[in-house]
Amino acid sequence: MYPESLVAPMKADLTGAGFTELLTAEEVDAALAPAEGTVFLVINSVCGCAAGAARPGVKQAVSTGSKLPGKLVTVFAGVDTAAVNKAREYTLPYPPSSPAMALFKDGKLVHFIERHQIEGNNAQTIAGHLTKVFDHFC
């Protein structure tokens, strides 16, 4: 577990961009279970690729895209354990990964981005990819 004082700015990076922070398994169920609409989940983390590429790319995509998911939600790996574990149940069959991003449509996982797909990419590449995904599914 990371101290809250360490992760607070990293959490605020996404909540400040319109994401709802999910802290419990029940909140994850409530956010991801709906049978209609689109939900974009970011599994946030403290790693360098989250800071350098994932969060900036996500923020760019949700601020400039013409089509956006109906809900933006986030959980934080290494901090909100119950919420992250529940979120990872929804992203099966993919193995645990953080950071990671998942798009759900009508209650089904339709797109997943694992850490290894984030590492080595820059924010602009991630934003461009997400914009295409949102245009297709949202």
C-alpha cells in the first residue's frame, strides 16, 4: 500500500479531468454493471509510464475527442485494493496490469490496454489510440 499523501496528486490528475474515483468493490459493481452505455475505466498507478504517458494521454483523449464514453471512472492499484480487485474481475481474461485502461459497452468489455502497450509509448500516441477506440465504440 502506498501512503495517501503520495498518491493524492496522481489520483487528482484524473479526478480533475472528470473521472469518478471508485474506492470500494460495491462502487465498481455499480459503475461497471449497467447494461447500457459506455464506461471507460483507468487502473491508475504510481509507475513512470502512468505519469509520463497513461494519465496525460487519457486526459488529452477525454478533453479533445469528439465521441466520449458516458462514464469515466478510475481505481488506484496498490491503494484501493478491494476496488482494484473487483475491477480486475471485469477485465478478465486479461491478467492484472497497472496502469491499464478498459472500455465497456452495454456491460461488456470491448477494449483493453495493458501496461506493456503503454510502456514505450508517449501521451500523444495513447491519446490518438483512445480517440479511435472512442470513435468506434461510443
